[in-house]
Amino acid sequence: MIFIEAPTTDAQIEAIAGRVPQPKLINMFEGGKTPLVPLDRLAALGYRIVIIPSDLQRAAIRAMEDTLAAIRRDGNSRAVADRMATFSDREAVIGTDDYMALDRRYKT
């Protein structure tokens, strides 16, 4: 796997793909040096893995800031509730039921 780091144009991304026959990994994120290229285009060019290292983290940071601002202003998060996962969705994502089952299984 060849890690293709920071091409700055679509033409460079395509040229690298044509010159490097090995499987390729490209790093691409909003605001980075590399232009955002649709995943299907990258796949067609032979890029096997696309990493987007900070977009989810940056989105989460902004969401946390917005929620904290609402709590500070209003004393609760109701103003941003429509942008939050439900509590049961959160429980499913983190696997609470699985952890509880393990706790019951290995309880001493």
C-alpha cells in the first residue's frame, strides 16, 4: 500500500494513479491541501483506501461547542435536541447492552 500524501490538484491525483501501480491510500479532508474528489472517482483511479482523518472529529467539536453554548445560555440542551442522537441511539452505538451482558456473565 502506497500512502499518497497531499497532492494539490485533481491532475496530480490522476497522474499519480497512472504512475503508481501498487494499491494506493489517499488522505483527503475538508480544508486540506488535497482537493475533495468523489470516492467513486478515486476508486476508478485505483485508490483502494481513502482516509478522512479529521472531519468527524471537527464536526463533533463544533456540535459539542453548540451544545455547551445552549446549556450555558438556557440551562439545558433543548435548543439543540433536534441535532442530537436519541439516548437509545447513543446506547446502541456504544453497545451498552453488550457491556451489561458481559457484566452479568462475569459478575463474581
